[in-house]
Amino acid sequence: MKYAALAVLLALVVTAALFLRTDRGLGAKRISFAMYKWIIYDVLYAQAGAEFQEKWNREHPDDPIEVRYDAIGEDAYSQKITAEIVAGTAQDIFFPGDYHELVRDGAVLDLEPYIRKHHAQAQIDKLYPQLLKAHRINGHLYGLPISLNTDVLYYNPTLFDREKMAYPTADWTWNDLLAAAQRLTKRDPKGNLVQSGLMPCDYWEWVLWNHGRFWTPDATRCIVNSPESLEALQFLHDLQFRYRVCPTFAQQRDSNAEVTFINNATAMYISGRWSTAHFQNLSHVNWRIAPLGRSFQGHHLCMMEGNTFVISSQTKYPDIAFQFLLFLTSPEQIRHLVDTGESIPIHYGPEENAYFLNDPRRPKGENAAYFSGMDDATVAMDADLHNPRFTTAELDLALLRFQADFDQPDADLPKLLKALEESLNDIYAERTAPPVKPSIPAFALTLGLAACAAGGAIAWQARSAKRAR
Amino acid sequence: MPGNPIGVQPQLAGSLERAAAGRRTLAGYLFLLPNFSGFLLFLLLPILFSLVLGFCEWNLLTWPPRFIALQNYRRLIADINFWHYVFNTIFFMLGIPFGIIGSLMLAILLNQKLRLRNLYRTIFFLPTFTAGVALLMVWRWLLNTDYGLMNRCLIAAGLHGVDWLNRPWAARFAFLLMGFWTGVGGYNMILYLAALQNINPELYEAAAVDGTSWWDRFRHITWPLVSPTTFFIVIISIIGGFQSGFSAVYLLARDTNSQEAVTTIDYYIYENAYHFYRMGYASAISWFLFLLVFVFTLINWRYAGSRIHYD
């Protein structure tokens, strides 16, 4: 009996350990928020969390809170966030990997009632309307942008001066870009690349730059197989394989683009604001930025992309979470992010952006390059590239498949573009297919056949084993 | 009562004994309970749940999963990518016979009376207890286009370097090579070594007296007598081969031009489950994989099992 009691006790301890939750708050209300791990975010968000906690506890001494920031590794970020939602332990505020999907599945809060309740409309209205439009689903806002990036042309003035070339301007065309890249590309006597004229952006950005579109305005059909897309991709392919003024995507993977730019091995580099975060701390690096010029279709590329925070529908303290979200997206907090070089201001208007446009660390007016073409911008969360019915990973894989074939010298671009359009339309059709009515008799018949097959296989095996004996 | 010193009737004594035995059995089962609970919660239930999920559509976030009967299996049959990954998985398994032959040769070599024999055995077994991720990072360096050892050797031999991880077929061969390298040393070699040491040396002595060659001794003594081990290694390698590739693809080929060329069924399951959140489809693929392994193992038992010599 002693053994039995011991065994029951052991079983109870193990079972209790399985279900024990260790994250219960002790007194203060716990507000958690998460972002993917990025050294600048880690410092800034940990600090913002501490500031909000201190501010709140000062204003509400009888209702204290404890803010916890969780920096999650980028590789498994989406999986961890999803697992937390499924387990019922979602962070109160987090960066959503797949915004539309989480909204569709009811995993995040509709912010509209809280905007009204906390009279936050005035603060929200200061955000770029393009960004807000991309965040609205059926007229409702479910998340707030917390950073913004646009691509610009980083260039090395020293290398331009050495060739006695004029610096890039907003009026540059793709032909100007090619001519400059050709002059700035240097090879050794054996033909090895020692200085690359241009480090390009992703191929799909070239498509958007030339006014190609991935989706119809209502995002129900892929239309990437267009003359504009083909023209853009042919130009990029020629840059890589015909004129050889920029590395292929395979070569780019083997070398760090920013490092080659810092080491004067790349003359022009298309990148977002985040590169500034690295360059501005290196005094020996000579760099300037210019707006991206015009494509063959006369279009400027301005792709607005950034990060978003949402509030989990599992939060126990939606009002506090909303006020924290407002705090995180306030001009003061965003300014910290802008100063580090991780974002451009997310609030529009000359007054809001004056500190950025007159940044004393940069030549006067240079930062205006980030806003070039913004009136006609493509927003990354909008339908131009991403489709709300796709997961980001699904779209990335389809794009990667295309890139692998594109990265060959003899790539048949019209055929590849057609295949890309078909594959994206196939995924869309599958994602939006109406629910099938399961045929129970057919299902039962199949299961019966499968059982017979399994039974037959086992009998066959048993007979073989018997015969072998 | 004679023969019953404490005065208990035989029927009562029997029932008390049975009760005590029952309590002991119960205690035994209760001691097993923690382990059995773990097995039930973390193995059996998920397996059964995945079987049910194979007939459902579920993205983790919504509950309950939606029943779609055989849609996932229908989709699997029509999924070109899936068959492409089945091809990749089987292609990488082409390294298995070479790995088996290599490990047998290595075991025969290390079974000789060599100096520092134990040191060699340790060296060849080293990769088995080194973390897989660390090994893959070493391979990543070996295969690097610009400064990798493989290309350095090729260039030193007057050949051109190969973009191993960005060209589809180059990546396939690189993965095949990695599989071969993994298969040669490690457990297979140890199993063969154990099998070789179990062969009666008198058989070799008698054969030597008869003037047989090394090849004849290998063909007529060594090979038949290690056949149970070979059979075991073949079965385990085929099962392992079907389930392999995840870490190699994740660490070496993810987001590269060659990702598609080296993606295996294992990685595709992960991708569907945790990237695309198609838990139902991922479960269907898992069960298909189980079926594939089951059929291959049955065929092995049927055709290879009868050729095994246990004495």
C-alpha cells in the first residue's frame, strides 16, 4: 500500500507539473509585448516598456502594472507567436507576421472602439494615410504602424569623384543608372569583379518600380505577367548577366551587401533606411543618398514598408494595452527609432518631420529622398505585392522559386513570368476555394479500402515470415 | 490445522496472496503511470490526432478543424512540388548503399591489428556524438563558393570552383556527399565492427589453410555472416533516409536558389505545418510518408529477409 501511495503521489506531482503555469502575476497587472530580435529594437523597446510602466504607475498608484518585453528570434518568430496564441498565452501586444490572417481568425482586437473610448483619433490621424489604408480591413483598424521604411539609392561619393561623375538625382532614368554602373564597375586583369557598380534590390521591387503589378486592385487575380514586369525583369537580368555590373542573387547571398558598400567595393546600393543605422555609426564611411530615379515607364519607386503592432484578443487588459500601443506609436517614441536610423517618421506633415529633414548629421535636405514619390507609393501590406489570402511564407517561397530560375544566364523570362503568375493564381484559388462538402460514403469506402490494403499487407508479410521459417 | 501454522484456511490464504499480488501489480502500474502518461500525452494522442487532422483543414488559430474528407490526400497526389520532394528524398537515399559499403570497409580496416586502432575508431565515431548543427556549419564552410575547402581543392587541381549551394544539381550532389560521409562512420561502422568480432576466427583460419584469397574469404565468410547486421542497417537507413534532410535544408539551403532542389519530404511537412499553417495537409503528408516507409520495409523483409544467414 505504501508503494501505491508513493506512486499516486508521484503521478500527481508529474501531472501537476505538466499543467502548472509559472507566469501568473503577483499583484501588478502584467502587460507583455513582443517583437522579433533586433539589437536596436531590443534596447529601444525595453526602454519604452520601462518608461510606460513608470508613467502608468505614477498616474495610477492603486493600479500598478508590470511591462515585460520579449525579443523573439527572427527565424522562429511567427511560429512562436502562433504557438502562444494557440496555447492561450498570447502576448498582449505583438508584431504580427501575417496581419490579415490573424485578423481573419479573430486573434487580434479591433481597435476602433478603443480609439473612440480613449479619444485617440487625433493621434491616429497624424499617421500617413497610405499606411492607415493598408492597415484597415473592412474599414476597421486592427493594428498601428510603428516604423516606416522606403528604399533609396545609397552611393559612395568618393568613387563617383574618382570617375569625375555627377551624383545621382531624382531625374535619373534606368539608362542613367546603367551607364553609371558600367563606369563604376571594375574588374582585375583576370576578369574578377573588384568593384561592383550597383547592388540591386529584390527583383519584385523592380517589377513595381516599372509600374508592373502583382495583383488586380481587388487582389483576386495575379497579373504579374505583363509587359511592364517583363521589361523590368529583362533590365535587371541584363544588369546581372549581360552588362555584369551587379552581382547575381546567388552571389549576393555569399557576400554582405552592406559590408561591400562600407569597404568601397560597391558604388551604388539600393536599400532602405535601416542601412543608415549601420552607416551613420561608421565615421570612415563616405555615403550619401538619392531618390530612386525613374523606370522605363517613368515611375518612381517608393515602397512603404514597416512594422506593425497589434493587440491580442486574449489580453486581459485591453484598455491598458491600447494606451501602451498609443504610447509606442507616439511621435516621441517614434523619434527614438528615427534617430537610430531604423525608421523614417510615420507621422506626416512638415512640423512632424522637421527634425528628420533637418537632421544635422546629414547634408541639408538629403533626407527628403526618403519621401520622394510617396504620393504614388506602393505599401508593402497593400495588394501590390502581398495578398491578404496568402501567408508571407507562402508568397516568399513562390518568389524564391522564380528567383532560382531567374538567376540563370539563359533564363527564359517570359516563360518564367507566366509560370509565376500561374503558381500565384493556383495558390490563391486553393486558398479561396469554397468548402467542399465531404462525401461520407466515399470517405467510408476509401477508409475501408485502406484498411483492407493494410490488412492484406500484414497478412502477406505474416505468410512470408512463416514461409521463411 | 496441520501445515498451516498461523491457522488460516487455504482458500483465505490464497485470496490474501492474490490480493497482495494485485496490490503489487497495481503499484507497478502506478509507477509506470508517469511514463505512460507522457507516452499517451506526447506520442500516442498526437499520432492519433494527426491521423484525424489528415482529413481536416486547420490553421492552428481556429477551432475546431474543418472536416474535408480526402481533400488533403487528393491534393497530395496532384501536388507537383510534393512529388519533386519525394524525388529529392529518394535521390539522397542513393548514397545509402555507398555508405553501407564504406562503413563495412572501414569496420574491416579497423578490425585489423593496427597501431592506435582505438584512436582511429574514436575519430571515425566522432561525428556521431558531435552536434548535427555544428557539423552542418562545418559543411557550410567546406562548400562556400569563395573560400570553401572543396573549391580550393578543385582550383588547386586546375579545375573551376563550383557554386555548391546555389546551383540545383551541385547542391544535390553536395547533399549526397554529406549523406555518404555521415553514413560511413558512426553507428553503422560500430555495428559492423561488433558483427565482425562475433565471427569465429577459426573459419578464416580454415579458409586460409585451404589457400583462399581475401576476396573469397570476404565473399563466403564475412559477407554472409554480417548479413543480419547489413539487413538491420539497410532497414534503419531506409527509414532514416525517408525522414531525413530537415536540418540540412534548414541550415544550408533555406532561402537559396537551391532550396527547391534539396527540399525533402521532411522539410516540406515542416514548411506546410509551421510556415503555411496547413496542419491538415502536413498531417496527410506525414501519414503518406509513414505508408511509404511501411511499404519499403515490407518489401525489404519480403525480398531481403530470406537471404539472411543467422549462423
